[in-house]
Amino acid sequence: MSRPTLEVADIIRASGSSFFERHASRLAYQHRKVMDAIVRCRTAALGGHRDQCLRCGHQAISYNSCRNRHCPKCQGNARAKWLAARSAELLPVPYFHVVFTLPHKLSTFVLQYKRLLYDLLFRSSAATLIDVARNPKHLGADIGLLSVLHTC
């Protein structure tokens, strides 16, 4: 498998320190920990092992992964399994993807009050969808929904 031209780890290596310095007052320790894990993932920093082909004897070094749930390298397989499991749960009915976005100006506030604001976002978005769907002008039905938080 060939390595992509640019990876998240490359971006963090190039500008992660200056980003963290500029935004350190708003970032938790866990954010820095995730950045460090991504940079170290599948490098000599985490150690490794030697793999050998049983047929031809070719050897290659494989470095250990960070196993951080936010790491794009480590979670690719987990993401694929999660999507397959969710797809298996789908009913044979139409689905719609609706996105609720918080204004960027609230970013600092959200970082300080995550639990409160995410709870408010989920409750208000669900109530809005249910109310709109029940309205006979729109769908006139009771709906089910699945909400997922996407952060950047």
C-alpha cells in the first residue's frame, strides 16, 4: 500500500507547535495529547517489529500504532466496521442527511462549556426535526433520528 502524499501527521509536524502556542489558552491538555499521538503514530517513536513473508522471506519493519481514537490512521478500520454495522441496521425507507452547524463565533464558548452546549445542540436539533416532520404541511409523521457530533 502506498503512503498518501500528505497526512494529518505531516500537517501537525509542520505547524502544530505554532498552532498550539496561538491557541493554548483555549485547548485542553487532551488536544495536545491527541496531536502528539498522531505525530508519533506508526513511527519509530512507538517502537515496532519486523515482519517476514513466509513464502519469499522478504522482511519489512512495521511500526506500532498509537491506537488513539482520534487518529485517522488507527481508526480507518474501526470507522469502516462502524459504518458497515450502521448500514446493516438501516430500514428499507428513504433517509435524509440534515446538518445543524453552530456559528464559528461560538467556538470559544463551546470549548469552555462542551457538555452543556452539545447537550443543548442535540436536544434542540432533535426537537426541531420532530416538530417539522409532524407538521402536516411537511411530512405529517412521527420520525426517528440518529444524531452524530462532528467537530473540527
